[in-house]
Amino acid sequence: MKKVFPDAMAALAGITDNLTLMVGGFGLCGIPENCISALVQMGVKGLTCISNNAGVDNFGLGLLLRNRQIKKMISSYVGENAEFERQLLAGELEVDLIPQGTLAERCRAGGAGIPAFYVPAGYGTEVAGGKEVREFDGKMYLLEHALTADFALVKAWKGDTHGNLIYRHTANNFNHAMAMAGKITIAEVEHLVPAGELNPNEIHTPGIFVQRIFQSVNLEKRIEFVTTRQA
């Protein structure tokens, strides 16, 4: 099976309206920049995006929000994106806010084939609405269901032609869990190397979870808030 694609547009073939996408990253760290830019160009709409947050107003998933390409966000944080907040308060965007640890575990469970699990986070709050509650050892827990997606879009530091991935430092964040939980996982990498070149002991995501891979170009790696001291 050939996994290497020439660019993001080629790798994203088959993504159409009304699909569910998992998008790796945390804030702007480790987001699949090329994939997001390609989605903007493709103009697909009605997307449900599972991501820790929605980037910022003019970068990351914020670009898709600005174009009204996302109909629903499943995420844990809204704060840095004014357009996200505006659409949420105006009732223009469906939002399922999930505690961050619960979101990570729901993605991990999806990749591990675990359909559901119990967690204490959110009990007694709006998060608990409509969810099954059980008591274990005197403590109340909510039943949370695993998350999967039609496509998972992830970003790695290094990858080989078999799809094995290595993430750099905190850019691992949601990428590994989401790479396992997508029906089709597309990885963009900063360095694409021949199979066999990566140290097996350093691989985070085995290639069996990755169906498509391509070399990133023109990465910006923006910082959400640039803070400098006065001279």
C-alpha cells in the first residue's frame, strides 16, 4: 500500500461535506497546518471537528470557522478564538464542550477499541446532562463514550514512508491519540525519511495507524500570544 502523497491536497482526497474530522494539536502547537490550509481551499462544509480547541481567529481551525465550514466543534477550550465565541453565543455553531482530560481519554479509547468508560470529571455539572451515572466506592462517575472520526489529521516531526511517526516534545499532545482513532489517518511531517531510518525505540505512532503521509511545507508555527519585555 502506497502511503506517500505529494502534498496536502492530494492526501486529503475523499474528504467531503458533513464528515467528522479529528484534528491534532494543542492551541497552535502541533497542528496540521498544511491540512487545514488545504481544507480551506477545498471549501468542504458541514464539518464536525474534534479538537482540543479551534486555534485563533486567523490561524488553525479558526480559518475554517471564519469560512463557516464547521457546523460542530467537539472540544475543551474556547478562550482564544473570538469568532468561535461569537458563533457559539449566536447559536450559529454547535459546540460540545468536554473536560480536557475526558476529551483526551475519549480519543484514546476510540483508538484502543474501548467503546465507553466511567470518569468522575463533570459529575454534578452541566457536563453530566443526559449521561448515565454510577457509583464506585462511594464516588459518582459519568459514562463517557469513545470518539472516532472519518479522518484524523495529525502533525509529526518525523515520519517514514511506512507511516511511522515521531512527535517532537509537547507537539505530541492530542496527535498520537487521534492518529489511532481515525478511520483514515493523514499525517503531515516536517521530515519525511525512507523506511528503516527511524529508531524503532523512538517511534510514537506505528505506521499501521497511518494511511497517508506527506511532507509539510511553509510551516509558520505561530505563537498564540507573543509577549516581549520593553527595551
